[in-house]
Amino acid sequence: MSDQQDNATGTNGTFEEVAPPDGDTADLEFEASPPEHDEDDVWIEPAPAPSMGEQPEDPKVDEDLAPSEEAPPKEATPKEAPPKEATEERPRKGACQIIAFASGKGGVGKSLLATSVGIYLAQLGRDVVLVDASLGCGNIHTLVGVDKAEATLQSFFRRDIKQLSDAIIETPFPKLGLLSGIDDGITAANPRPAQKGRLLSQLRSLPTDYVVVDTSSGTGFNTLDIFLASDVHIVVTEPEPTAIESSMRLMKSAFLRRLRTLDGFDTLVAKAQEGAYRGLPTPRQLLRQAQADRPELVDEICKAMNTFRPLLLINKTRTRADLEIGPALTIVCRRHLGLPVEYIGYVEHEDLAWVSVRKRKPLLVQFTEAKVCKDIERVARRIAGRDNLDRTLSSNKTVPLEDQSHYEILGLHPGAPEAEVRSAERRLRGIYDAESQAIYGVVPPDEVASVRERVEAAYATLVDPEKSQTYIREIFPDWQAPEEEEMATKQSPETPDVREGLLEREDVTPLPLPTMPEIHADTPFDGALLRAVRAARGLELMDIAEQTKISISHLQAIEDEIFPNPPAAVYLKGFLRAVARQLKLDPEQVVQTYMERFETFQREAKGR
């Protein structure tokens, strides 16, 4: 896995790796609308999160739920809630921050990642509670080395204990508590609405800094309600088409669940569903339906589209192509779902992960220096840094595809140099390729074709200096082209802002190029030297393939000197001349010296 990807970025810029804050939390709305009432239960509306700087209220006993019931004396539990004096040593500026991990399907490593993030935050000195909300299938206790839990979430649901904080048990790790979900009861996976309401109401008031929740996989109502009730929504997937399709369905389902209390919402969804790809309408399709049928709902839907910002985490990456899945999915989500999904990073595939699970010892403790642990720590630092509302929410809004300019289609800013235009076009062409995993099950074929046409049109205009200057003055009449030196360093401060389309320009320091090899008039060229010159020029095989129209497989064979099955000699000479011109080398010198090696190999092969 390339170290160049360590500073993974989403479409809103680079995520800074920062130490966790001193208690500051995002003042986000605590969402959990009441589902249908059970006959014997009364819904308790979850308390909203206190504002920044406001002290959270003391947890309330469920007096409204059972007004005549006298609270029994509190029994000893494995871990008592901290006394009031302890919390006063470091006053919190807000309620605890809830971080929820969810996935569209099982097997993507969600539980292991949630546990590892919780352990890492505790190692940083923060108070953390892990919540095993995979109801009916709880297994977090195994991952943290706890064999038995005297108090569990089921104890809370059954009212064996009144306060959720009394169910927190100790783990082998200082500052890390556990709300275990272990239970073999037949109803463990299906708590009643009032039971779920009590859970959501009291999660916010737990005496801790972070609450890390591992939800069940899939799109069940319990999963969606807990996921939406969090401050940080993390969707875990892996670079496989089944996992990606399921994660997209999870985000669409969560968005619809969030708006279900709007008047006339069911009818609106039913109409939008008629033209939905694979059955579930996207937020953008829902908005269009509302604009046509229910204009009074448009503002609420727009607000939800711009404030529901899941964080995408790619697990089990193996190849360089896997590293490109995260940024590609953010583009697809913004363009086709209408959701400003942000990419928070990747964790590489590592056999040490399943070794740690089999040994029932946490990965971060068992293999501290492993690359996979460094990946998890990097992701955890980024999550811990998301404590400020201004960083969590952006003023930018996604722009519909049909309203985007050529620059927004390619994810560029006005005045982007030719190299950036070519790079952006190549990236999007890969995303919308027929075999691309990023669009599988998400984008219907007609939309794929439409985007390809828009990308080709944008590229044809912006790659031509004269056409691009004419076009930019059409959309920004007062725009002045920056000087060449200024363009080479960073975006001109006078360049007008554009509405957010896909990718924002980043001011990053490029990696230094390899040193150019010394080449003289009598230097013999082989595959390794051609590769070294290409790297020193800052070119990829894809760049040369696009300019010469030579397939990448042939170019790779030339650099690797794969002579047993080369193209015919006459074609090989033509390929070498084309490559030499792209590398600014003497074509005749390259052809002559390289062909000598080729012919020597052929003679030796015939003599065997």
C-alpha cells in the first residue's frame, strides 16, 4: 500500500490528523423520531444534545414511563458511574460525542474497526464507552477480552437496572467501558419502541467523552435509528461490488428514515420509487419529486441533504485501485445521491486482523507496530478531530448534474492547467467505466452514458487553451487569467469561487520526482532505463498510452523486457519511437540500442 495515500482526502479537502479535543463536541441535532407505539409502551422522545458550552442535564429516571413505580435501590455493578466529584475535575463543555459504525452487509470488519477506534481513543486518555448495539448478535465483549457481563443492554431493556450508566462494565483497558449486547434471549434483537427510546434518551448523558457504537449490519429500523442518533456517522465498506452496493443502500435508507415524520412523506416516497433504480429512490430523486408534487417539503429535504454527511471508511484494501474507491464513491454519492459524503480513510487488508480475533486479543494491543494498526490510528485521529460544528458541516452544497459547468463536471476550478484537466478526465473516465465498482448498483446505465457525454464535452473544451479561455469568460465575464508562475504554485486569490461540484482544489506539496538518469550519445537503452526516464518526467504508463494510443500491456512489456511474446519487430520499432518522443529522447538511439537487446534475445532463444 502506497504511503502517498496516508493523507487521504475527501471531496471537501484534506482531513487533518489532530489530537482529540479537550471535551469539545459537535452541537448536532439528536435525531430519533418515534416509531409506532406498542400497546404497553409509551415513547419517550430522546433529549436533544446540549449546546456548546452547556452542561448536560442529569440523567432522568423513567418517571414518565412508570410514574407510580418506585425506583429500587441501586445494586453494585462491575463498573459504577463516576461520582459527581470526579466529573467536576474536568468540566465537560457538552454531552458526550456519539460515533456510530454501520455497514450495509456483514463481514466488512465493522465490529473490529469500532472496537479498535474505541481502544485507541482510550489510549489517548479519553473516557470511552463501547456500545454493542448489534442486538441479538453481540460480540464486542469477545474482541475486548471480556468473558462475562453481569449487566448488559438486555438488563437495561428488562428494567433490571434503571440507568444505562449502571450497565457499563469494566474492560482490561483503562478508561474504556463496555455496554455489552451479549444475550441469548429470543427477543434480544427486537426491543420494543419504548425500550429503544429509553436507550437513545440515555446514551447522550453517559458520563464519558466518547460513545462508540457498533450497530447491526443492514438497514433494520433499530440500526437506522441508532445510526441517525449519533454525531458522527461512519459507513464501513470494502472494495467489493456487493459491499459497495449495500453501503449505498444503507445511506439512502438512513436518509429516508430521517424524514419519515414529514407530512405526506409516504406518498412522496411511493411516487419517487416508481422511477428509482433498483427500487430505492435517492435523496436527489426525492427532492425532484417534492419540487413537482409537494413544494412545501422542498426546504426540509434540502436541509437534510446538506446536513446528513456520512463518513466513508474503506476496509480491507489490497491494491492501488482499491485506494481510489473511496474518493470515487464520494464523487458518485454527491453527483447521483445528492449527499455530501466524505471520505475519511482506508484500512489495508491484513491477516493479522483475523489472527487477533482468533486469539481474542485486540489488534492494537497484539500487533502495535503493524501497518494496519497505523491505518486505524490515523482514522481514529481524524474522527477525534471532528469536534467542531464548522468542520463537520460545510457551507457548500451539492449542485445537480444538469446545472454544473464544465469545471464542476471535472471537479476543477477556473483556470486549471491542462495537466489537471487531463488528470481529472482520466479519473472520471475510470469511475464511469463499465467495469467500475464505484457505480455498480448505484448509477443506472442511462445516467452513466449522460455523464460520459458531459465529461467528454467538458474535456474537449477545457483542454483547448483558446476554447477554455472563451468558455470561462462566458460564465465569469470579469475573470482574469492568472500569471503562469501563479498558476504553477496555487490558485489565484482573484479566481472567482464556483459552487461545489465534485472535488475542491487542494494546496498540497507534490512529491519530488526521481532524479533523471544521465544519458549520453552512446547510452544503451533497456526497459529499466526507459522506466527510470518516465518516472523522472512524472509520467504514468496511462499518460503515454493516451498520447501514443499504444496499449498499456505493450508498454509494460517494453519496460519489463518481456521478449517471449512481443509484438512483431516492425511494430516494436514503431512503439519505441513513439515512446521516445513522449520521453523527449532520441528515437533512433532508443530504437537501435533496444532492438539490439531484442535481437540478441531472439538469437539465444533459437539456439536453445
